[in-house]
Amino acid sequence: MLTLALMAIAAILLPYLLRTENELRIRVAQQGLSLPDGFYVYQRLDERGIRIKSITPAADGLVIRLDSPEQQLLAREALQTILPPGYTIALSDTPAPSNWVRKFARAPLNLG
């Protein structure tokens, strides 16, 4: 009985735990190029009606978070025409931590 209840709860919560962010990663593929400016990328995508959640620098490039998978594909197509050759624009399916995981990670541990 308990096992059946746990399996039912897991089946209900699984889609929420396995959500993915709609991200693009821009990396420099050709030596001598620098990363494009995040504000420039934002302006060019915004001109095309692509809704952007955030653009953040990462160790190996720029990470662009978008509202939906459709926006992600549109942004990738637009960036391939906006940016000169020498950049890779990859779709990223990074799992997004759920809200309770974020809250737990930010909460300080009070031991003792």
C-alpha cells in the first residue's frame, strides 16, 4: 500500500521535477573572436519580437534564457543571421531546479 502511494506521488511530481529551461548558449568557436555584448544581443532579439528572460555571461560563453521552446528556436535562427561566422549557438536543455530546491539551497544551515 505504501509503495503504491509513493509511486503515485512520484508520478504526479515527476513532470515538475524534470522541467527544463529554454536556453541558448553562445560560444566562441573561432580563435580571435570575443563574445558579443549581451545588450547588443538583447536589442537584436527584442527587435524581432523574441521575449528574453535573461542574458548572463558564463565561463565559456553567454547563456540566454527564453520564455518558451518556440522562442528558443526563433532566437537560434535569428542569432545565426545576426552574429558573424565563428560562433556556436547551441540549444540547452538544462534541468531547472524547482522552487523548493532553490529555497532550500539559499537557506543557511543551522546546525548545533
